[in-house]
Amino acid sequence: MDDRGGSFVAVRRISQGLERGNTCHSTSAEVVAGSAAWLGRGLSCVCAQRRESDARPSFDLTPGQEERLQRLQSRLDVSYDCSIPEHQEALRALWNAAFPEVELRGLISEQWKDMGWQGKDPSTDFRGGGFISLENLLFFAKNFPDLLQKQEGDRSVWEYPFAVAGVNITFMLIQMLDLEAVKPRTLVGATFLKFLAESESAFDLLYCITFKLMDHQWLSMRASYMDFNAVMKSTRRQLEQELLLEDITSLEQLPSYGLLSQ
């Protein structure tokens, strides 16, 4: 979507292992086109797409980087499945992290809207993100819970749907870092793999940094719900710039890392 509220195209990632007939699987291979009115019904990460014919460089991997990338890619291929106990428990754990004193009445409940899901069944919002998007949200909620109770801004009505925004951040990072490629084809992706080789939790930490950066951009831009795509684009630009800074040898050295302590 452009800054004037024009049309947009959101390309969702294609998850592997789709089992036909199981409505609990939250996968999608769709290309969604629409207008600003569609955004009012649901957020969607809009990222620049390249044609298959575009020439892109390729970066060789060390054995350690290749192993870590394959492990991360195996996480990307896992769809959310509400019939799997591990997935059910992760969803309950996310609720308990957000609302430790409120009992969850069920995995399908109107209560989920209080966390920023679009409906009473969170699994419908995992399209494009898969189970890793739930893992990312849970990691963030456990380690940096301040956004769940943040005072700045009108948090009582959730300026942006917290949970859906988190799913979009997962999807944006997958695209930006080109994580579904056999080896990185961008300098940003190659830089990230250096961090991943040092720490297997690098993707989860970068997710937390990105979420805090997005929230910072949101408040700085005094954004509204309809500005979500503009905020995401601004967040992506800032993150790419930071990852390409000279002398950055770890995620902890990124300028935006300091936001985690605010």
C-alpha cells in the first residue's frame, strides 16, 4: 500500500507440508490484492518483491552457518496445528505471559481479542507466519513483557493489534533476511547469518529488537491503525541500515538493541 492509501499487494509465504482438509493448519500460498479498506479488516506485511529474472548475488556459507540456517529453515516449515499438544501449550503460555491473573476459557475464545488477535481463534491469524510466529511472540512476551503493559500511548485500546503485529514482524524478517533461500542473496542476509552462527537464538533476539523498533517508530510517527504498513516499511529500512553498519559484530551492538531496556 502506498503512503496515499492506494492499492497494495501482500505476498504470503508458502508453507510446506499442507495437509488438505485440516482447517487447523494455518498456511497460505495466496497472493492478496486489495485496497486500504482491506487493511481495516486485517494487517498484512507489505514488502518489496523481486522478479525471478532479477540478478542477485550469492554468498557462500561456512559449515556452521549452513547448519544453523538449515535448523532455522526447519522451524519456518512448521505450520501452526491446533491438534498438536505442543502448539496448544505454546498458545496457552502466550496467554499466561500476557494475562497471568486471568484464566483462559478456551483456545477458541473472545478473550483473544484482548491481546490483539482479529477473532476468537488465533490460529486464523498465523497465515504466513506459521508456528515460528507463535514461538517469536512467546519469546518476546517472556523476555520483554513491557509492551504488554506499556503506559505510553493509548494502550488501553491497543493502538495496533499486538499479536497480529507480531506475526507480521516474523513474516517481514523472513523476507528481509531471505531465509528461505539455500544461501543468502543479500548482504543483509549474509550479515545475519554471521550472527546466527554465533547464537542459535539470533532470530528470536532480532525479532524482539524489531518489535521494539516498530513500537518506537509507531509512537514517533504518531501513527494510527491505517498507518501500519508505513510504519513497517520505516522499521525495515532502519533495521537494514543498522545491520549494514561497519564494525557491527553482534546484534547487541545494533543501535536499536538499546530499545530493549527502555
